[in-house]
Amino acid sequence: MRTLMFFLLFSPFFAFAEGEKWFLGNWRITEVNFPGFSALTEQEADEWLDRIIQYNMNSVELSDKACQNPLYMAEFVDSNDYMVGHRFSLETLGIHAGTVEIVSVDCDQSWLGPGLTIIKKNGDAAYIPWDGAYFFISRER
């Protein structure tokens, strides 16, 4: 029993069965949306455009930022509940599903910038919010 508890607490992918790690790989930040209030100006947000964020089993990297041994946790959130908590509809971002998968990335290192939350649009497109700006990312092939 202790072994199982240890595995559940310390395995970085306990929430994902094999093949469900859709977010792993290289993603390009291609646009930014401001569906509500934002602490970022358009100019500040535009500085993140065209950058590559890499989600791997052992690290997350964006420009000069790196997170070693990230812990990924997924949850499915009702779109209406998201709207209540964030004061805008996910439909504003082109997400029309009744529930949305949101992956949280836990890093021990300090990280200032987008990338620690991933909102799945589909297998090749997602949003990474930061300070009220929602950065659209598309999978690099």
C-alpha cells in the first residue's frame, strides 16, 4: 500500500494513461487574445509571439526559462464553471465543448511567463493563459 501511495504522490504522470499526454512536444505561440481583463499590455504580450515552448516528460522550456521535473495534472472543467470563474466564455477562444481539459504544470523553479496552464482546444491547438492574456499555441510538426 505504501508503494502505491508513494507512486501516486510522486509520479509526474499519474493522472495520464499512456497516449493521453497530448500536450507533450514543441508548440509555437502564434497569437494572443484578451477575452477579459489583462495585466499585460498588447505590446508586452506581443513579445511572446513566435516563441517555442517545449513540454517534455523531464522539463518545460520557453526561451531562457526552464522547469526541471515538472508535475503535470489534468482536470476536466465544465465550460460554464470556467465562465463563472474567469468571467468570459471559452467560446470567445473558439472552444465550443461542454467540458474542457486543463493541464496544470507544477514547477519547483520560479517561472514568470505563460506556460504553466494549458487549455486544450484540440490535439494540435491550445491556449496558455498568463495575467489575463490567452496565448494560442499550435503544435510544431
